[in-house]
Amino acid sequence: MTKSKIKDPTLEFVQGIYMLHVPEKSELSNPFAANKRQRSKKIVVKTDKGFPEDINLWTAKTFVDYFAEEYKNNFNGFYKITYTSDNKIINNISDFMEDNNLSKNEWTKKFLDWCFVNKEVMVRKSGHFLLMNLPSYLNRYYQDVIISDHKTPLISIYDEVKAMANDGKSKEMYSKYGIPAASTYYAQSNNIEETAIINGLKKLFATLSEGTMEDKKLLENIFQKSITRSPYIEGFVLVDWRETFQDIVEKFKEETWWRDEDYPGSPRFDYHKFMKNG
């Protein structure tokens, strides 16, 4: 009689995290269709350049044109538009808003307007005022405006992370919630050793870095979300992911979203639920 094989959760994790299929773009954009927020209400915006009055109809290109128009009004100069890179920056800003349960178009515009209001502070800090510099102020905007003015409660993401893990969607989970949050879930809920997590991720990152454009975009998302989901609480694992995966992250340090350190201030997400005693 053949003995049944005992499952090793650590081995399954290390093998599973890099052997599963790479998710399609549609899977990454909205893995929880049932949790869609209600359709955004129509918000009328009056501009001088004939942009759509309903801000929900604005595209990344619209926001770039709006930034250029406001740049002209504020600095009496012209902003040289490069839609390929500028659209990507706007999308990063909008993704941040969406990750924080905010209506992305409404709050993307509010953020741009806030940046122009604070343009003198930004110019003193960086020496110039360019679209590529604005994402570095996203956390400060959230801490100063959203939390202080709206008494925003911590955003709960634990149940979504758990559901993705249970469905075997490790790659999607890392690309949506970043390295510390996803790794802490596995460490706390599945009792996976940190060394095993690191080994699994190294294999995953090596596979993605040598893969298709879709693979490389997924890898970029993992590192970007590791930044935008910060700051983290004490007890989270792999908050030192920059050093742990130094050879791999090096190529992303010139991206506009890159930060050498986590965001300061208070966490925006309810991370205590990830801890066994949380």
C-alpha cells in the first residue's frame, strides 16, 4: 500500500510562486470584479481648453494636456509634452488613488491642483516643477489632505489578499499588494519561513526579468506596489526588499515612481490584520 505524500507548505510555496502562469493584463486590472466601487458620479469641471466637463471621461492624455495648460498659466511657460512617458506618470498617480479607495479621476485632478498650489515649495526642493516629480508627493498629499481633512479609516485589504492566496494567485497578489504585504501574509498565515519566501521570489523575479514584456511589466508592478503600499508596521517581513533583491531592483531606480525609502507617516492600510495577534 502506497503511503500518501505529506504536503510541505514551504516547498509548495517556493515551487508554486514561480511556476504558476503569468496573469493576463485583465486579471491584474481587476481581480475582484465583485468588489467594484459604485459608478462614479458625474463631476463637472470647467476649463478654458474645452476638456470634457465630466471628469470621469478624462483619459491620461487629457490629464497631461491639463497639466501642460496649468503649467502655462502658473509659470508663463510651456511644458514639453511627451505622451508616452507622461501618460504613464498620470496612470501611476491614478493607480495610487484607486489603491486607496478614491475615485481616481476626481482625486487625480485634485492632486494636480494641489501640486500647483504648492509649486513654490516643490521648486525650492527639487529646483524645477515637472510632471515626473509629482508622484514623489503622493504620500504627503494623502497624509496632509486625505487623512487630516476626511478622517479616513484604515483601508482593509486582508480579505482580498487571503482570497488571492487561496485561489493560488501568488503573482497577482505580489503585483497588486507588493512584497512586504504579500510576504507577511505567507509568513504569518502559512508559517512560511522568510528564507523560503526569498528563494521563491528570487526564482520568480529571475523568470520575469527574462520573460516577455508582460512579464517585465508584472515585475515592475511588484516593486512599484512595494513602495506605494508603504509605510508598513513593525513585524512585517521583507521591508528591506531593496537590499535583499538589490541586483534585480537596480534597473528600476531610474523610474519616476522609484523611492530609496518607504513613505513616511502613518500606514494607510489595516496591516494589523496580517499579524497572528492582530
